[in-house]
Amino acid sequence: MGRGSSSEKSLGTLFRLPAFLIVNIALFSAIGFSLARQSYRGWHADREMSSLENEVNQLEGRKLRLEALTQQLVSSEHVELEARSRLGKQLPGERVVVLYGRSATDTWTGEDIFGDIRTERTPVVNNRSNIQKWWDYFSSKE
């Protein structure tokens, strides 16, 4: 019994020593700090990966839109439309009607934009000299 009680006594005194307590606190603090640092690194890596995945999705969407635009621009319908609107081309036997006040790229929706007006308008002829036109252009208050 004497031996068992002395070993219990020495073990009990070991746990009461301030050096043992300080070493354990330092060890647990180092392990806790290391775990916190690793969890922060993991969280930061996950956040960065999520950000990069969002950027990839945005770039893929932009790529798809650009591919669709490229296909539209090289289509024969678009080339014909651009030739008609920008270059004034027309098919043989086709009649061109110029509507003043309308954009060349406006599309017809199937409605009669003039209502019941069915008469042709003659273009207004301006017989003023070029100098008078320039003078009016620079001196007008509009």
C-alpha cells in the first residue's frame, strides 16, 4: 500500500506543478491556433473557388452570346439586310420606297403606319443657292 499511495502522490503532485500546467496551456493554444488557421485557409480557398466558378459561368455565358452573334452576323439574311440598309442594294426587279422620318433599320410590323393616307407625296424641291443654305444652317437658332 505504501508504494501505491506514493505513486498516486507523485502523480497528483505532477498535475499540480505550475510548469506542467503552463506547458499544457501552451500546447493546447498552439494546436487551437493551428486548427483555426487551417480552417480559415480552407474557408478562404472555398470562397475563392466559388468566385472563380461564378466568373467561369459568366464567361461561358458571354462566349455563348458572342457565338450566337457571330452566327447571326454571318447568316445570309443579315448580310442581305446590311447590304440593303447600309449600301442601298436591291434585288433585280425590286422597287425601293423611301420613307422620310423613318430609320433605315425600322421593321414593318404588318400595320398600316400611314392610316388612311394613300396618296403619293412629291419631294420638296429647294431652289435656294448653296450659300443661302449654309447661311441658314449657321445662323438659324434651332
